[in-house]
Amino acid sequence: MQIYAKRWKRNTALMATLFGALFLLGFVPLRAQQTLPALDQKLDPLRARFNQDLGKVRLIVIVDPTCPPCRWGASEIQKQVLETIPSSQLAVYVVWIPVLNYQDETTLYKNGLKESSRMPDSRAIHYVDPKGFSGKEYSTILNVPYHAPAWDVYFAFGPDVRWGGRAPTPTEWMYQGEGFDRSRLLDGRKFAGQIQKLLATDGNKAAGH
């Protein structure tokens, strides 16, 4: 029994060491956010955080947690953008919105919390939008056909963009679905390239000062 106990302790120690090494190397995902603030009609607290992060390149992702393409899109942003761009000058806000299926606030919160694990990066802040205010706001800004809500959309904003009385127009953006230029269909690598350019522009401005 003592021999087995020693082996168990040794194996446990090895597993703990291996896990720690993988975590430091970035192979073990960070823990998902534990609470998801709800947006009000002015899109606070997202709006406040967006302006707080002025000077950073910021992403807004608006997705439905029950939508398979949306879930893929969130994973694509994690894999192609967040895992390839380690910059601390990048901030990400994920808005979980009910569009494809009916979800009351409790259900949306539960679904959003579950799917937030698809984007566990520490730079990503997750929100829920039970009334769909963000989808309505960006429907007008993007001129979505038939006044449908904007969802399954992926926005990037330059470091100088401020959020005033109205939600800001994205500097770059992509989507999944129908109704827009097909060249804007979500391509994670292409989107990452656009974000890198925004970061490089910001770096050049800083160097100039």
C-alpha cells in the first residue's frame, strides 16, 4: 500500500508540474468569466468600458449563444485573433444577444455564461443584452436590410474612437449571414490582419510623440 501511495503522490506531482508548464506556455485556456453584466438601453456598462479603454484597439462581438455559426465565430476570434495577437493594447467585448431562439433573461444569462468559455482570454469581457438593444442600435448604423437586428457581427475600432451619444461606427467589421458585401464574411485570419494594422498605426503614432 505504501508503494502505491508513493507512486500516486509522484504521479500527482508530475501532473501538477505539467499542467503548470502548459498554463505558462498558453496551452491551457484561461478560466471563463464568472459574471455577465446586462446592458441597458444606452448599452452601459459596455459604453463606459469602451471609453475607459480609449487608446486601445477594441473589438465588439455580438452573437447569439444558441446559434451554431455564432458559436463558431466566437471560437474563430479566440483562435485566429486573440491567440495570435498577445498585445495588451487590444480589448474585447462579447455581447450575447437573443435572436435565433427565444431566451428570457435567465436563460440568456445561462447560455451566455456557458458559451463564454469559447473566448476565455483575459482581455475579453462578456455581457448579456436581454432586450437586444445592441442589435437594434447597430442595425441602424450598418443599415441592415429590413431593419433586422445586427447579430453574428464582429467589429474592430481604432484606438482614437470614442463612444458618444450613439454607438460608434466600426473601423473594420465582418459578419456571417446575408445582406452585405460577401467580402465582409468572417475570415479570422483576415480580421486578425486588419487588427494588426490598427495596432501598428497606433504604435507608429506613439513613436512619433
